[in-house]
Amino acid sequence: MTTAPRPPGGTVRLTTAQALVRFLAHQYVERDGERHRFVTACWGIFGHGNVAGIGQALLEAGSEGPDAMPFLQGRNEQSMVHAAVGYTRQRDRLAVHAVTTSIGPGATNLVTGAALATVNRLPVLLLPGDVFATRPADPVLQQIEVPWAGDVSVNDALRPVCRYFDRIWRPEMLVQAALRAMRVLTDPVETGAVALALPQDVQAEAHDWPAEFLADRVWQVRRPYPEPGEIARAAELVRAARRPLVVAGGGVHHSGAEAQLHALAESTGIPVAETQAGRGALPWDAPGALGGIGHTGTAAAAAAAREADLVIGVGTRWTDFTTASGTAFPAPGVRFVNINVCPADAHKLAGHTVVADARTALDQLTRALAGYQADEGHVRARREDADRWRRAVDEAFDAPDGDARPTQAQLLGVLDEVLDSRDVVVNAAGSLPADLHKLWRPRDRRQYHVEYGFSCMGYEIPAALGVRLAAPDREVFALVGDGTYLMLPTELVTAVQEGVKIVVVLVQNHGYASIGALSDEVGGERFGTAYRFRGADGAYTGAPLPVDLAANMRSLGLDVLRADTVDGLREALRAARAADGPTAVYVETAPARQDLSALRAHAWWEVAVAQTSARPAAREARQRYEEAKRRQRDHL
């Protein structure tokens, strides 16, 4: 961290809230010699816990001049965090939004969004109001009473889901708390949600602040270099391997290491598979690209994983979806090399660690492997698998009957046809993440935006808004199922209010389709997963609910285009892309008509199944579960 030239010594008299807003307006980050303002706006919903403090401070800051902090009016506290997360991911974590709420339900609504940010290692600053520090009346409105702890409020629910938490009981506490918050937000390893809980009386209290605290401050975003010995050992392991495989995770994008990954794959021939967060690390048609890996991945990547004797993980957390719950890499003696800026992730799967920034580590590893080529037979087999996968995608995308209702795969095919390479696709939950991971053809490093660390229903619409705010020159498409839409449609109103163009593609399939399929697999018989009236048997087996979500979106201010056929979908998507304001395309999909088995990884995912049951479906599912469990292994 460095500071710019500072004003003369002395103090400035401001309220705590005014000082915090001014401090945030003067924070910058620098990486690779490029400097960016870090906190570029503040989302807010006001209540008695923040309206007279942070609210007044944001009003006073205005929108111009060196102390400005632009304000964005949200409709739901959780969705404001999702919008902030979409924004910072698109900005490669080099710029963030703050989010302010009142105490009580406004603050507790932050918890889901904070967990999503922290799981995905994405920075967001939360500024919830809090109880009175001076306790003039106790309890106050929306205060939870804890008889055994007078200093606990609902904001303590944020502690487990934040990377840093502090409560500002006195104005003078802000100086150290704000600096510590910035350290965490700008740290590539520690980053995630940060919460500064602000008692409402402290927000409004005046204090004499050191002028230096309010001066421009620059935080260096580090690129840690690997230890030479770690690179040397990694290169030794690669050279000794016959069937190496690279698994690219989200850290490739955060580091901006796509070109270095491409150079490694091109010079060595080592094939590359991608996690959900890492999708797009290579162009989809690059010679070594195998597409997504793991439970939702491609058959090509799964075949490479089964045969790999060395796996090089780059910026991945090795979640159960990636490892197929410990069954994806069964080759005897398989070893792992983990390149990761976070030591905890680098040590997973008993891997050889390269604790470093992905860009610097890949660059040095490529140099250490000069002259090395992966086994010719291995490279040829993997590229033949990739060619079969691409042909299978072509078949899945093909829609010869333009008058028919599109399948979900055909919907993605039409979208692939209509979108430009710089357009962004946003998704998080339902059956779409699996189809996107297998089928989508990323043509730009930031085209594929699927949040699968937390897989949070309701993320897509607010995140799309955040992405468009971060990249106003890109068209942004939020792919949303009906179940997800009903969770959090509220920020459509914000998009309309602010004139922020996003396109919502709403897929109507009458319920929770992905969980319905999972329920079938694990003996749950699709119980409670369909949006239907109750039938004569008392279960949800009646007619589909007469819900018109297209009309609902129209009532919120969007232009809505209905698409009933493949040709109609193509026309609607083109019109939506060319529109000037927020637009929705409403489409009801048909069941898949093609055999997509050539695309599927057929990789397991562990979901515990009832050990005893009176129902045959559960007993059969338990048998399949126990067979799969026998394939699990620890990598030691």
C-alpha cells in the first residue's frame, strides 16, 4: 500500500458516515502499473438504521468532484450484493461496489449474498446499520434481544460468511477498521465479503478526522512469484508424466492469465479442461480445449481425467463437482500439481504446491518446460475426443424444424448464433449451468459468467445488472428459469429506472427441473419439485399453475417478447439484442429430443441417499449410491 501526496496535516470535522464515504471515494488499486478507483458506487436501501447516517453522507457526497460516491437504489438487500458481485467479477476484482442497509431484516438479507461473495473469492463491502451504541432505549425497533450478550445484534449473523467483520462502537475506531477492511478487499488470497457494522448513533456523530485518513491511498494488488524450487519440481513432475491434464479454475480469470495458459497448452500439447469458474480460459475451439470438467462437464474432459497420471490445477478450489466427489481421477498413482495464490487451495489433494499468482507461475512453468511435448498418442486421443464433443454440440444445437418448440439445448444453440463474442451470458442455478458447462462455446475470456460456487437461485438478474454497469459496451443476457425468477425479480425495476440495458431470457419449465431430475436419481421421485396444483392424491400432480411470468415482467417495465418456436426465438433474441432498454424473451422449452449421452461426462456427484426405505425407488437409488461410493478415493 502506498499513499498519494497528502494534504497538510490537521483534521476535518465530519460525521462518522461522512468520513467513511469520503475515505472510500479516495481508495485506489494498482496492478501491473495500471491504477483504478476501487469503490466506484454504493448500493442502498434506507431505513431508520442508516437513513440519517450513511444516507445523509451519500447525499452530501453528491455525484461530482473528488469526494463523489455515486448512489444506486436497490429493491432487495440480497440482490444488491449479487449486483455488486457481478460488477466486481466483470472488473477482475479491481473495482467494487459497497452496499448499505438498515438494521434488522435489511441487514440479515445480506447474509446469502455475503456467503456467495466469500465462496467465490469476490470482494464486496457491506455497510449495515446497527443498534445504538449508547443504548438510550433498549430494545429498539428491529433489535433482536440476546439475554446472555448485550453486544450481539443481528449483524453477528454476518460473521461466518465474511472475511472481515467489525462493529464501529466509537467514531475513532473507524480509522483502523476501514484500513483493515481495505486490506482484505484488495488481497487476492483473503478477499471476499467485508462487513463494517455501523451503530446508527455513531454514524451521525461528529469527530475530528486526520486529513491523512481522507487522502488518496493506493493499494497494490500483488502478483506473488513462485519459489524457484516449486517451479523446478513442478516441471520435473510434468516431464515424468505420460498423460498430463490441466484443470483451469476461476483464478485464471482473476489473474488475467488466459494468454499464459494458452501458451502453455500450445507449446506442450497438454490438454485443458475447465471448471465452471474457469470456463472460457481457453477459446472453445483451441486445439487442446476439452470443455468443462466434473459432474457437469463434457465426455472429452471426463475421459482425460480418467486416464490422467498428472493433473495440473490452476486457480481451482477442487470442489466436489470438479472432482466428481472424489471419483474423477482414478488412475493408479495419479499426482497433482496445484498452482494457486491461496496456500490452502494449493495443498488440496495432497498436491505439489506452487503458491503464486497464476500468470507469473504459468509463465515460469512454460519456460521451465521448453522443448517438452506431451505424449503424442495422449495428445491425439484427447483431440479426437474434443472433436467428437464439438460434433455432438453441433447436433444438440441443430434445430431443423424451425416451427417446433425449442429444447433447452436448441435455445443455447440459437443464443450462440445470435450473440457477439463480447456479449456476456449470466447464470447460476437450475438445469442451465450443466447444459452451459457442456455446450457453451466461449469466444471471449469474460463471456461465460456462471456463478457455481454457491449456485444461488435469484443471482442472475441482479448480477447481469452489475455486469452491464461494469461493462457498458457489452450486451448482457441473464438466463433464468421460472423458479429462479420468482426468487429475485426485483432489480428489473432498477434496470428500468437506471436505463441499464440487460436481456432476460426466461425459460419456463414449470418448477425446479434440475432438482426434479436429481430427485429421480436419488429416490425422491420428484417430490415437491413441480409448480402444479394438488391432484386428487393430495400431491402436486395436477395442472400447471396459470402463472404468466411474461405479464409479470411487463408489469415491472420491461419490453417482453414471446417465443414459441425456434424461428420465433431467433427473431426475438435478435430484436432483444438490438433493443435500447431492458428487454425480456419468454420461452417455454420442450423436452430434449436428442440423445445427449455423447456430451455427458457421466461423472458422479455424491448426494446421500436414504439407507432404508419402504419405497422401491429409494432402495434402487441406495444400491446405485453404494456402488458409486466404492469408486471414491483419497489422493495421498
